[in-house]
Amino acid sequence: MAEESWTRCIEVRGQSFTLVFIRRPFREGLEVRIETPWGLISVPELGLGEQALIERARSILEGELARRGQ
């Protein structure tokens, strides 16, 4: 069984971000990676599903953008 990945784009505070979802064999849940101007952010899913992971990523990005005054 091979690693599975797919992307989703979201907009936060007028900026577009690409979320790369990764599901690996023999591991529970998903992981999402977000390329940002300030570096890579990796967020584990913790069994809540793709939509919850999108909302968690959005919340993290909101916080980072607010902290950076953007």
C-alpha cells in the first residue's frame, strides 16, 4: 500500500494557501502540510477527519497571520 496525498486550497485573510494531505500506510489518521512564506507547517489530524483538519489548519494560519500583523 502506497502513500496517498491530495491538495486543497483555502483562503485566510485574503491570502491563498495550499494544504497537502498525506495518508501513510500503517499509520492512523492524516497529516496536512502547509507551505507558508515563513516556513512549512505540519498538522496531525488526530482522528477527527479531513474537514476538521481543514478548520484546524485555518485556525493555525489565522493565528500566525494575526501574530505577524498581516
